[in-house]
Amino acid sequence: QVQLVESGGGLVQAGGSLRLSCAASRSFFSIISMGWYRQAPGKQRELVAAITNSGRRTNYADSVKGRFTISRDDAKNTVYLRMNSLKPEDTAVYYCAVNGKIDYKVRLNDYWGQGTQVTVSS
């Protein structure tokens, strides 16, 4: 199995920055994409940003374009989310997710971290 562990969340004032990290406990046999999602109280989980296996394509929610940047370090089995110009509406639990295979024998699957809280005060 594999575990995804997020870190870097916390309390920040509006306009501030945070960098979230998500480290996998082992390398994947293959990865289709890695992404960050968030879920605010009373709302559905939504995609914030995603990056393809090659790292050449990224995708962002309209609400974070120009403020958030997703990146990955394959040597460290880690994906990052740099969040600048944070707004109170960015407050949520942030989850990382990997769509991939941990072994050539197993099927493609979605793997999730446990989440990290981001709170932006006004």
C-alpha cells in the first residue's frame, strides 16, 4: 500500500501565503496525475489543481488561477501547492490525491491523503 501525508497547513491572514506538501510513503509504478482538492464546511470537495505525470500540463480551478501553483518532485515522491494571496474563501481542508498504480500487477486507483486544514482570516 501507499500513504500520502500532507503538511504545511495552518492559520494565515488574508493576503498571506502557504505551501502545502504531500509526500508519498513509496514511489508509484506509474502515475497518471497528482492533484490537490479542498472541502469547505457544508460544501462538496472540489479540484483545486492537478498536474500530469510528465509535469508538462497543469490544471487549476478558476478561483485560484494566478494565485496557486502546483509542482512535483519525483525524486522525493512529493507534490506541492504554493498558495499566494490567500483569501478567506480559500479556507478548507486540503487533500492531495494521486491517480496511479503502485505496482504493475494492480489496477489504476485513486489514493488520498488525510487532509490538512487551511484557515485564512480576514
